[in-house]
Amino acid sequence: MDGSVEFEPRARHVDLPSRGGAMAVLDFGSPERPVDVVFCHANGFNARTYRSILAPLAASMRLLAVDMRGHGASTLPAVVEGREGWPEFRDDLIALLRSETEGAVVLAGHSMGGTTCLLSAATAPDSARRLVLFDPVFFDPKRAASGESNPLADGAERRRAVFPDKAAAVAAYSGRGAFRTWSAEQLADYVEAGFRETETGEVTLTCAPAWEASNFRTHNYDPFQALRDVRCPVRMLRAEIASTARIDEHRAEVDANPRLRHETVPGTSHFLPMERPERVRMALRDAVEAATSPSPI
């Protein structure tokens, strides 16, 4: 049901004592139903950014969209110095799954969130029935450790963090940069959860520029090893333009993996979920249906 009916999610926090804080979640669908999907966002974003994309699915399934460490309303510590890298996100997600789900679910995510789902499924195979990855971050880990220049991290560090109010942030972002292909509703949702009020009455980013930059610089994972280790079916939707799923150099290895189905969505950038929300909903619906009635990928 992707028509006019939408379902407002329930915002809540899940305490994760072993991880040092609480993870904020948006809970879509009937609370009487077991969780079908857990969705993770891209670096610098938050769960609410995807509200208009995910809400129509709440008529037929239950989804949890999470604020990852250092993002949105989550209170998990975000310490740049000496950090472990993306395995932190993996372990946070596994802890959430242990707390909030009854057995394996569909794990889905965009960009860094998609990679986090893959790492979690590889480490805790009993947690995932299927994976749906929207332009995840896949690249050769040797290149990541080479110390080469990182314009994404440099740009994040220069990002303006403070605005007079949320309306000013929306006005500054509308039609520009990464947001030029977004709908007004998607941008408003990102800003709503992506900024918090300060004591001076202004608003500041909930994902600090230094943390966003650190996520671009500090990886410490091997996506191709994780892909070999994962046991469940994986569906990957790649962007046609400047995809972060850099699998071409590993094409033989990727194509030989019987668990992986990948496709490129024509005309899309890295912000594929915002540009093709109907494809996201279709992929998630297909995954839930396949998880309940297993069939070959």
C-alpha cells in the first residue's frame, strides 16, 4: 500500500547497557507484531530522514529505523579519538537486535547503514534472514588504509554546524548539493531529527561534523570478507552515478557468490532511496515475503 495512507512511527529509546547508552528508534507498524525489518541510515543522516519512504510499509509489516551511534537522538558515546571504526556500528546493531527482535529479521540500510547490516549479519548470522543494501559502502580495504586524500571527510569537517533555527537550515539546503534530488518532505524530516536546540536558542547538528568526518576516515572492516561470511541471501541496489558500492575490481569474486543478487538502478545517485522510494519499498516488501516463504534468490 504505497498510496496516500501513511503511518506515523513511535519514537522511543532502547537502552543498551553493554554499549554505553541508548539507541533511538522509530517504530513503524503494529506493536503487537514481531519486527520484520530493521533499517540503518547513511553517515550523517538519521532514522527520520527515511520516514516518508518507510511509513507506507507499516500497513503490512513492522519496521524499526534506528539512529546509529553519534546520530539523531541516540545517546551512545561518539568519541573520535582512538575509535575502533565501523565495527562499533556493527556491535551496536547486534545488541539492538538481541534486545528488540524475536529471531532473525530482514536487515536493510543505505550507504554506511547497509554496510553495517552486512557486517552484523556476517558476525551474528542468526540475526538476519535476508539483507537489502541500498548503495552500501564497498571498497578495497587496502585502499582505505593507504592514507590517500579523503574529500568527503574534508567536506564534512567544514560543514556548517549551527543555524538560527531549523527553517534556516532547510532554506540553506534546499536544492543544493546532496539535497538537490530530495523531496521537500525528505529534507524537512532530515532537518527535524538532524538538528537540536542549543542553550542560546540556535540549532546545531546532532551528528557533529568531526564524527561524520571520522566515519569517512576510520573504517577497519573488509566488506568482501563479510560477504563471504554471510549466510543469508543479499540483495544490493547500486546507484548508476558515483556509486559507493565499488565492486567492479572484485567482480569475479562478487559474481561467484550465490547468495548475492545485485543490480544498478538507472538514473540514480548515491541518494537512491530518496530518488526511488518506490524501489526501496518494493525491495523491502519482496524481502519480507521471501523471508516468510523462502525461495531461491
